[in-house]
Amino acid sequence: MTADKTPKKILIVEDEKPMARALEMKLSHSGFEAQVANDGQAALDLLKTKKFDLILLDLMIPKVDGFGVMKELKDRKDKTPVIIASNLGQDDDAQKAKSMGAKWYFVKSDTPINKIVDYIVATLMT
């Protein structure tokens, strides 16, 4: 939690509902204000009306995939930090995401939620 006591807002873009719920609960318990979008278009629509401090983004999501969301954010000149949490484990996916501005890239199946939260905290503190 930051000194100003205003909870940081995190947008979770995740289509797997159990994973989205687990992330939302963990982030809420960690002092963040978390909101879930279940597809890329819903995330982009939300980002037109709300400001978030960080986006936790899956790549394999319906309607607009994670790379499409990142491209749209770049086109909009939206500087919100993005952390990728995906099941795509290929190095070229990670490289592509990082080249598009992702701060971190995690393979969900290899990364405990606690570790993702630690990186969210670290990203927001810099």
C-alpha cells in the first residue's frame, strides 16, 4: 500500500474465471482495488472510461488477444504498466510482449499467485 492510502487500481484481463477470481481475491487482500475483464474488448472499453495503475494481462483471451490489447494501448499512448501472465511459454512470445512494453512476463502454470503479486508491488513502487 502506498503512503497516500489510496489503493492502487489493477485491471485483471483473464478469461479463465477461476484464475481471474483467485487473482482478484489475492490482490484485494493485498490492499489493491482489483477489477476483472474477461476479454480484450471488455478491457479496452473499460480503459476508455477508467484509469488503472497496472494491467495484468493474459495473451490468449477472446475477442481481442493480449497482443492486440497492447497494440491498442500503444496506439492510444496509454502508459499504464502491463504485466503478462499467460500460458504461452515460448521465448518469442515473451520477447514480443516485452518489445511491446510489457514490464514482466510470467507463465501462469509456473508462477504462484503470490509471486505475481510481489512483482505487481515491485512494479508499482518504481
